[in-house]
Amino acid sequence: MSDDLMKVLISQVRLVVDERRRKAKELPNDPLHQQAAEKLERFCKEIEELEPMIKEEIGDFDAPFREADQIVRRGILDNVDKRLGTIGFYDDDPDDKPLETGRDLVKWYRRLLWDELGEP
């Protein structure tokens, strides 16, 4: 597993984009999958454009993530997958602010890392 959490996040977002695009082809009368894919693709571009700043914000979690046990790492990845799956469908989660930008996603991700791994 890569220990560069920014690459891990982008990879997870791209996997969900691919899944949403596949679903959009299967369900052409339901625009939500295509809209979600477009929103997530925009997130990827925004994250890549802000890469140096984002690496600075979450890079301190690379080592703690790498050193965490498999259950903790899997839990973090599962939480990210679950949250990404809500984008474009259930953006009104009362426990979280809606994710409107790649920057919002990174803030949410950093909070998740802090909650699961503690202070880097």
C-alpha cells in the first residue's frame, strides 16, 4: 500500500468516478450517477492543482498511517469509500457539511485521519 495519502485519496476518488460512470451507462435515465462522476472528477482536478499545499496538510499523517495496524488502515479506507459514495446522492448528511469542492474533501479527510490516527 502506498504511504502517500494524497495518492491514496486521489486513487479512491478515481475508482468511485469509474464506478459512477459505469452506473451512468447502465442507468441512462438517472442523471445522478453522471452528475456525481463529474463532481468527483472536478474534486480530483482541484486536489491535483493544490497538491503542494495538500501534501503539507496531510503529509504528516503518512507515517502514522503506514505504522497503524491493518484494521485501522482498512477502517480509514472504508470510511473514505463510504463518504465518496454519498457525493451526489446524500450530500445532506447531518453529521458532515456537504462536500462541494476538492478542498472540502481534503478537509474532511484530514479530520478523519486526525480522528483515527491522532495528532501526527
